[in-house]
Amino acid sequence: MPKWLKISLKILGALILLFILLAVGVTVYVANNKEKVLAQVIKKLNENLDGTLTVGDIKPSFFSNFPDVSLALKNVVIRDRQFPKHHHTLLDSKDFNVSVNAGALFRGVISINYIGINNASIDLYTDSTGYSNTAVFKKGKKDSIKADANEGGSSTQLKKFSLSNVDFTINNQKSHKLFNFAVDDLNGKMTYPDTGWHANVHLNVLAKNLAFNTKRGSFIKNKQITTNLDAGFNEKTGRITVKSNDFDIGGDVFGLNTMFVTGKGDDSFAFHLTNDKLLWSRAAALLAPNIQRTLNKFNLDKPIGVKAIISGSFGGGDPYFYVTSVVNDNRLTIPGAIIDACNFNAVFTNENIKGKGFSDANSIIRLNKFKGSYSHLPFTIDTGSVTNLEVPIATGNFRSKFPVTNFNNLLGSNVARFTGGNAEMNLKYKADIVNLKLNKPVVSGTIDLSNVGINYIPRNLKLTNSSISLNFTGNDLLLKNIRLQSGQSIVRMEGQVKNFLNLYYSAPEKILISWQVTSPQLYLAEFLGFLNTAKPSGKPAKRANSDNVIEQLATVLNNAKADMHMRINELHYRKFLATNVNADLLLSEDGIRINQVSLKTAGGSLKLNGNLVQKNKVNDFIVATTISDVNVSQFFYAFDNFGLTDLTNENLKGLLSARTSTTGSITNTGDIVKHSIRGKVLINLKDGALLNFKPIKSVGKFAFPFRDLDNITLSALNGDFDLMGDKITINPMEISSSVLNMDVAGVYGLTNGTDIALDVPLRNPKNDAEITDKEELKKKRFKGIVLHIRAHEEEGKLKIGWNKNHK
């Protein structure tokens, strides 16, 4: 072996032996001077305490933190002077390990380089007056510490520290804060630059409670926190900074940047947390229960990027929150709806207005560049917000453009089905939020539907190539540039609804739509759906305010009234044709009120007023009409002879004027219910004629077999009829014609029950054609022999005979 190696090994062996001897010596010293050393340690630890520190026992453990001497203190208890009042022990540690400098120890000086607290509880308590049991620690000065070190005294600068199995609590009754951690493992190394101190810390704790305000509950409750921290303290600014790139909270890793400000009279804190891939449900689970309950009613399927700032004062009050989030191509679930292809930037803060405090009432959620698709309806919200979370109000700008067939997924089968066209919406809204849903929104802006095909289910009305423009202004709704086409009918409409937004939810039955309607041609049969009872095909619409937008829309459409002022060039209904039609109609849930209808038809005019009461399948009507100088043949033809079979348009000629007041029933298909008509009819026929009228011909064959009854001219005919279902009562009526004169009275049965009395003079009125004096004509009318004839039914057959009851 080389000589130099032998010498080196001897030196190394001597050093090892020296250290062993030193260790043995220290151990022996501590063992023989336990009480003295314990007293020194307690004295040293008590130098900065204003209270009591008790230690149960002390044992040396040289090799634990070699070359320092480790002292294992048992049952260490620290209490402040006010403990008898509040009963909160600051420190109660079963194992309290202290490492002291070995060389200093032989000089009788305690220099502590390491403290380890194990199997302990730490309770930092502040009562409602602001007093804290941390008052047990006296505030020392760095200069004096340095002086002590320079003079060979003790140094209180720790190089290492650790906590294991420690229950750590910060309980501030004054500011309603409660932080409680179960520390599994906390260890760190410290250095002391001129500016203060710096520490590298490993942390593994269970956050049992993190309540910035105990009245609102705890954040990250019962979450495991694992991280490596880089911490530092600057004496000049009084700031403690803590940073971490792997701050793991319950399996979610955050970036953490924290600052604590001390020595300013009101200690404050600020947390900056970031996470680029955080699931909504896991983020909600980190928050206080009152916030969780709300957030759990929402969800985002994919992870989102989140940045949060939480700052405040340990002295009291709610902390400040500022949270931003970026959502890309996500699926958002909200109460009552799912929004697909969702993208937006969100900001939440509980200080909307600076200086108004940190509270729900001063909170705001801002949404920017929101894009999504609701039930296949794509939309954007340029800017949206929810303010005052105590009484939430939502506002925003809503835009959307899509094929109207996409509406079908939303409307279902109760309101309407679209077959084509496009929709464009540009709306500003403001609404209360009740139970996390928009309630009674105030809307301004436009909704435009173009080239639309639609089947309006409650009225079974089908429209094609139609356009609608809705303009929300204030509380009013303006309906512009509306073009509706159903079959051959084309209708143009302009309308408005006063106070629409207020009535839409609170009283839809009070909504009145005022319409101005024009049409070049209208085929009434194409709108027979309005005879149907206005109920959707699904369950009946609710009258009360519904939080379902489709149910509420159906309720409004079924309950609202429409006041229609119509101007129609041509009106067609089966065989009926009218021109220059002017009508005022009031449509409501119960039926149709017809006011001041006037039109031209059959060469004359007609005026009509009435009311249609809608029922299940058959609708009742009340109608009053005035007919002036219409071609009676054309008029009867247009109305299918009013249900008469013996007297038809082929039997009539002349100009008819009439006044009617009738009631009856009409089916949903537009057919008059047989024998339902009742009322009064007064007629006047000028320049008339009866052509091949079978009842007259039947009488003529019996009384006037040699007269031509196929063409009976009537200079004037006035009639008074009472309609009673299948019976028509003919009040006494004079018929003066070219063939015969007669007085007629009785009952004409449409099915049975005919019983008519006829008084017929035998003289031929043809000879009276030259008489112009009315009085003379009246005298000669019944001159001569008069036949009294009765036409009545017996056993279902009409019999003609003498009227034996005539007086």
C-alpha cells in the first residue's frame, strides 16, 4: 500500500473516531445534564413567548441530524396567557424534535437549526374581539438576533422544519374564517438572505375546511393537497410569496401563485390559481356548498381552462373573487336545455362596481363571444351578463340565423311544423332569473322569417311562401311586411300589440293584436281551420305563466285576441264570389266576432254582422244581414240554395233585397248543420219570376189546369218568414203574378210537417195588366170566385185539397 494512502486512511479513521467520541460525549453530556439541557431548551424557546411552554421529557438523538444534536422533546404544550378564558391550546405535540448545534451546546449555548413537530395539534385561535392566542409569540428584532449570533449567543434561524400527523387549525371568530388541515407530511429547508428568508417546502395535507366565511361554507372541503412550494419573505415589503407548478387538489393540478402581506395592521392574502384542463363537475366540488348547489345544475362535458384570483384580508369580510374561463367546442347543460357546439369566454367577479363591496348583490357573470346550438338552432351572444346574484338579472345581445325547419325540433307537435324557409333573429334581452331560468324577459329587436312553409297545428292552417317580420319596441310588438299564402290565397298584413311583453306572461288572454289585412284574392275554404277550437293537438295549454317557452307560446297563441281590419279585392267560398270586401273581425279563443262586413256580390251588395262561438266539432253562429238588389238566381246558387230542395236558383229570377236575423250551427268543414237555422227573414223581390216551381205547379194542376205555370212573373214580392230548424213559417203573404194571384200562409216543412193555406181567385190577373191605379187593382184582385186550398202532409205524402178550415 502506498505510504500516502496509509497516512490518509489513518487521518480519516482518526476523524471518524473523533466524531464518534464527540457523539458519545454529547450523548453522555445530555444524559448526565438532562435537567440542565431541558431547562436551557425551554428557556431558549420561551425567549420569544408571552405565555407558557411545558415539556414532559427530553432525549438526545445524535445521528438524526448529524452533525447537529437532535433533542426529542415529549409532550410539548404552548399556551398563551388568556388560555383560561378561551381554552384553545396553541400547540400540543406528543413529539417535538429540535436539532441544536453540537459545538454551541458544549459552550452552554442552544442554537436551533431544525424543528420537527409530530403527532400534534396546532390551533391558531382569534376570538370575536380580535384577540389571538398567537399573542404568545413576542415580536423579535432581526438586529438583536444578529447581535446575539455575533456575540456567540443563540441563533433562532431555522434551516429545516417538518410536520407529520398534525392537525392544523386557523379559527378566526371575528372574521368568520375557519381553516383546518390534517398534515400528513410537511417539510422544508430555509435560507436567510439579507432581504428575509427563503424556503422550499414539500406539502401533503388533507384540507378538511377552507372557509373564508363560515356563514357560506367551506371551499375544497376534504380534498387532499400535494405539492412542492417555493416560498419567500421580504422584510422591507412585509410580503410572503408562495409559488407552485404542481399544486394538486384532489387529483386536479393547478398552478399557484400566492402572496401574503403582513405587518400592515390588517394582514391580507391573494391566491392566483390556473388550470388549463379542469372538468366543470370537479371545479364545482372545490367550492363552497351554496355555490356547489347552483353549479351542479349546470355542466360542461369537456375540460375547460380556468384562471382564478382570490384575495382578501385575514382581518374579516368576504374575499374578492375574479375568475376567467375559456370554453371551446363543448356541450353545456343548463336547467331545461342542452347547448351543443358551445364556445365562449366567461368572467365572474363579486365586485362589479368598484367600492361597493364583495357580495352576491355586487357580483356579475360576463359572457363574451358566446356561440352554441340549442335544439339545432345556432346562435351567438355578442355580450351577455348576469348581475346581482341575490336577485339575478340577465342581459345580452342574441343573434341567430338558420333554416326554419330547425324549429321543428324545438316546437314538437303542439304548435307548428315548418316545411321550408329561413329565420334571422337580432334581439337584445333583459330578464329576471328565477330558479335558474329566464323569467319574463324584456326583448327589443327583430325576428324575420322569409319564404316560410308552415302548418299551424291549433287551427290546421297550412301556409306556403310566407314571410313574417316581428319588431319588439319597448313593451310593444310590431308585425311588419307579413305575407301569407295558403293555396291560391295571398294575404298581406301589418299589425301591432300594445304592452305585449307585460301581458305575454301575466295575462295572455288580454293580448290584442290589431291587424290591417289586404288581399288581392282570398279563398275562404283554405282558412276553415279557424272554425276549429283553438287547442293544440297535445295536452291543453296552461293559462298560468309557464317556465317552458313552448308551453307559454302555445298558451299565448290560444288565448290572445286578434282585431282584424280586412280589405279584400276578391273573396271566394265554394260557389260564392264577392268583391270589394271590407270586414272587421275579432278572433279570440272562444270564436269570431264579425263586425261591419260589406261586400259586392251577384250584382248587388251585402252587409253582415254576427258572432261565431267555437265548440268542439260544431260551431254556433248568430248573423244579421242586409241584402240589397242581388241577382236572386246567382245569390241562391252561391249559397247552395240555403239548403232548400224545392226552391232553387233554377226556379228564381229577379232582384232580391232582404234582411235576416238568424242563428244556426256550422261544422269545422264549413257546412251548415241541417235544420239548425232559426230566425227571421224579410224579403223583397223586384222584377221577379218563378220558373218551373213545383209547389205552384202542383196547385195549378188542381185549380188551373189550362194556365201556363212554367214562367210566372212577379212585379213585386214581399215575404216574412220565420225559420225554425226544418220548418219555415210563411207569415201571410200576397203573391201577385202574371198567372195567378194568391195569399199564402202556413208552414213549409223541409223534411215533413208542411201545412200551407192558399187563397186563390179564379179570375185571370192577365186582364189586369193595364190597370195602373193601385186601389182599383187591389179591389179586383180577389173579385169573383176564390178557391181556398190546403197543401199538407199526410203519411209522408203531400196532399192538395180544399181548406175546410177557412173562414
